[in-house]
Amino acid sequence: MTKIIDADGHIVEPRTFWQDYVDPKYRERLPRITKDANGIDRIAFGDRISTNSIYPPAAMCIPGGMANTELMRRLTWDDLRPGSYDPHARLADMDAEAIDISVLFPSIGLGFVGIRDPELSAAGCRAYNDWMADFCHVAPARLRSVAPVPLNDVELALAEMRRVVNKHGVKAVVVRSNPYNDRRLSDPAYDPFWAEAQELGCTIALHAAVTGDMPTAGFDRYHDFFQRMIISHPLEQQMACMDIICGGVLDKYPRLRVAFLEAGGGWIPYWLGRLDEFYEKIGHMVPKAKMKPSEYFRRQCFCSCEPDDVSLKAATALGVDEYLMWALDYPHYDCVFPGAVKELREHCAGLPESSQRRIMGDNAARCYGLQ
């Protein structure tokens, strides 16, 4: 029977997280949930409270929460689904969907990895990872945390990766696909990090986000949430993909596993085809890549998509069934819940059984070292 693995689920940090897990020295400086002067839940960044009245953060963290403006304005952190932050409730929601394993990413905590202050970023990552160790301890075979690490400082990132792998049994760490310190991911400064991840057998999960103090594709041109989400996620992943392949990261570290998340799966065939085309014609300009870009990707990379992704029905013909993993994105506003696995099966119905098994669970098991 096919094991169903959600390759990119989320938790949502409860109000108690900051009090219970964050060192008091950093508590007021990390992004956190607080109420503004009108009693509306907002994200505070140090002394500054985000006052965007159209997109309150709770709406982004509740299934269907951004369906209309009137609904968005009413939602608070108290309206979060218990499965967002309570492991027992999460397991119940997984059982309702027939999900065997959920691979879990932060919500507010994704902003921790984008903080330019390395010490503050590291403090946020440590606190989150300790909380998730307790969360996943309830059912360690079914709840798997992907740990954020502070890559603005490579030594701090190395220390946190070693800690979560050796102490908490984590199989993957999350970093942003955006440039850290204005350096691309192929910069030699990151070589110790890639080398250690390969040695530890720790997957690198590149996850898109629209928070944090990082250069982000399209932000100079677009200021609306809709447009920023559309533009930034796939473009940042495409550029990161090009960087680690053409910049020689995957050639230098052939056992490193990399996952590209939260940008759909439809961009992969186009992007690999484009990279291969240019490599065949002017590959001498990227001497660190010894093989076609698509060969590196198939050897070491994975990509997630949601149940209604356009790439699913043609996955075999496109060749993406080798590395495509389905993802629910629960409990964020755009997830299908309930009914995600049902929709997934409908979209995969025309594929060979072997392809369905890969997409529904086998690829995620390989990606995250869960075999």
C-alpha cells in the first residue's frame, strides 16, 4: 500500500511559543504576534508593528482564510485550527486525510532565517527547533520537523544543523532560496555548509517566503501581496536552482540532496530544458558544471507541488515523476482541506501506479531520508 507523505506541511507558532521557548534576551526582538492599538493581531518586528490592514497574518495561516476581505479582517490568532500548533490535533487531521507522515515547516519562523542579525536569527532558530522537538516527540515516526538554520552566518548555521541532527534526529534543514548577505548560494563561503550537510545526510530544503530582510525577486517592482507571491516564489527557486547547478555545488557535493518547495512543479520541465539548451551551446561559460543541468537535478533534487498542480496529470510524460512530491501546505490559506488526498488521487488517476507511488510518498521518503 502506498505511504502518503505530505512533503511540505506547516505548523503555526502559538502565542505561548515566544514565552515558553525564546530566550528573554531575544524575545522582544524576534518577529512575534502581538496586538496593535485596535486589538488586531499583527506581526511585530522589534518595536515596529506591521499595520497592513488588508492582510492580517492569521488569515494567511487558516485554510480559506483569505477567501474574501471581510473574512480576513475578522480572523485572529485565536481562530487558528488546533492542528496548526497542537500535535495531537495535527495527527487527527492527518488521520482524517489518510496522511501517514507530515514533513513540517515553520510559518512565522520562516522569517527567522531571513534576519540579518546572525545572533538574533540563531536564537530564533534554536527556540523554534526546540519547540518542534517537543512537538514531534508525540509521534516521531509521523511528525518530521524541517529545522531552520541561520545561514547569514555559516558557522552558526553549521552549529545549529549539527545540533538538530545529532540531538533531535532531524533529517532536513530549511534555508531560503534568496541571497544571504548578497551572496548567491553558489558562493564558496557556503562550501563548509554543503559539505557538512552531505556528511550528515541532511537534506537542504529551499523554501520560499515573503518575509525577512532579504533581496527578493519582484519586490522592487511589485508591492501587492498577490503579485509578490506570484512572482517571488518560482523566480527565487529558479535562480537558486541555476546557482547550485551551474555554480558547481551539486558537482562538488554529489550526495547532497536539495528540495525546492512552495513554487509548484510546472516550472521544472521548462527551466531544466532552458538550462540544458544553453549548456549545450555555451556550456564552456559554466565550467563548474560537468554534466547537463537536468542530469544533476535528476540525481540530487526534488520538487514539491500541491494536489491541483498542472504538472501532475502529465508527470510521466514530462519525466517529473522521478522527483515530484505532493504537498498540502496545511494549514495555510491556499491549502485544500479537507479533501486534499482525494483531489491528489483524482489528478494522478491517469498515471502509472509506479508514478503515483513516487509522487504520493516514495519521492518524499528518498528526499528526506525517511526510508
